[in-house]
Amino acid sequence: MKKVLNLLAVLIFTCAFASLAQAQATRTWVSGVGDDANPCSRTAPCKTFAGAISKTADCGEIDALDPGGFGAVTITKSITIDGTGTLAGILASLTTGVIVNAASDKVVTLRGLSINGACNGIRGINFIGGKTLNVEDCVIFRFTNEGILINNGTNNSVALNVRNSVIRDNTGDGISTTATAGNFVKTTLDNVRSSGNGNGVHVKSNSKLTARNCVFSNNTSNGVFVDGTTAFAVAHVWASQVSLNGSNGFLAGGAGPSASGLTIAQNMIDRNTGFGVTTGTGGSVATFGNNSIIGNGTDTCAGCLPVGPGQ
């Protein structure tokens, strides 16, 4: 009898281990006709990202098999969610599309997703905790707050990398970054279009941003706002279009006394209602003198300091 009980215990343990291994696959799949009761394999996909994430191992990947609305998701591990090649949508009515709240060593990549706030969603992406967030080939639109919000209060250094993406028609800022004292946010934008938002990008305290080949246009307020209210904020913008914004093209400095530094080169800055480039309290602008500034409410580069190679 004892031998039988031992054998049963071994079998139970083996089955439980196999079930756990199956639940934590390195690659899982979602489908518009899937079911979250499935194991999320390619032949038995899940229905939602939330259903698949619990069955995906740390550093694993969730892929979309076919078009579908895969629902809002909270991410607490390193993971890639990839909708490349199909319409992989998140319809986030009255909620946030993606919440990233992971440990300080976790890397999250979102690729090929359409994140739609349906005019009443809270925000597109809320990055609360983690090491790095990569947003690639995505569209984020129609939220009542920010398209992407990073408020780093837990990690010494957080990175946001956005590439080949559109952030549009959000009531709040297209991208807003800030960190508490002793923490930092480093943002890199490459071929990003931020249009129809509050500010195109809002670089707040303890934040650094580098942008190249971007468009910041048709925003209600500023195209690029560097706003070190309580601590430094720095932005470097090259070879970008900053046009048709409701206030200024570039604004460095806000209401606070802390340093807000902006460096600009080879940008087209035109048809903004206020200044093409200007400074507020604590703000400074370094320009390489090769920007095209024309047709704004005021074209003079108020508070700009000319710089050049070797200086």
C-alpha cells in the first residue's frame, strides 16, 4: 500500500510539474477566435493578452495569429507582445491600455499594436515600474490623458525607447516623463509622430530625452515642452518637424526654478501659434544655428545660445 501511495505521489508531482511547464511557455499565441481556457499554443491559442500573459514565461513572447481585439493588459515580467503582420488591437474604454508594473530589472517590448482609448480610456501606456519599455510600430490614440506616461518613483534609471510609432489625438500629453528625486527617465524617440495631443512630448523633472526624425505637430499646446519644475529636465531634438502647434514649437522652462535645457539642430519649426522657440523660468536653449524657423507667431529664438562643433 505504501508503495502505491508513493507511486501516486510521484505521478501527481510529475503531472503538476508538467502542467506548470505548459503554463509557462516561452512563446504563446492569441487569436480573435481563441479561448483563454486554452494553453495558448499555436494550435490552441488564447483570446486575450491578459489570458496569455499568465501562461508565458519571464522573457517570453506573446504573438497574434490573426486580427482581433485582445484587451487591456497589466505586465509584471519581462515580455514581448507582438502583433506584427495582423491587426492586433487593444480597445481600452474607461481603462488604461497597457500597465507596466514590473521589477527594476524587467524589459518590456510592445510591437505592432493598435491601442485605442475609444475617447474615454484613461491612458494608452502607464509605465509604473521596470527597467526598459520598448514601443515599436504602434499606434496609440483617443485617450483622455497621456498616450504614454512614465512616472518613475522606484528605479534609479528607467529607459523608454519609441520607434516608428504614432501617438495622436489624446487629450493629455502624447508622451510625458518624470521621476522622483534620485531616480531618472531616459527617453529615445526615432521616427515618432506625436500629433493632436496636449503637448507633443512633455519632458519633466529628472528626465532626459533624445529625439530624431520625428514630427511634433497640431498639438493643442507645445510641440516639445522641457519642464524641470522641481529638478533638471533635458531634451535634444535633431532633424524633426515641429509645426502648427497651438502654443509654441519648443518651450524650455516652466513655472519652476530648476534647469530645463534644450538643444536643437536641423529642425523645421514653422506655423506655431506662439514662438517657434522660447524659454520660461529656468529654461535655456542651445542651437546649432541650422534650424529653419519661419511663419510662427514670433520667429525670434528667445533665449537661444548659438553653439557649434567643438564648443
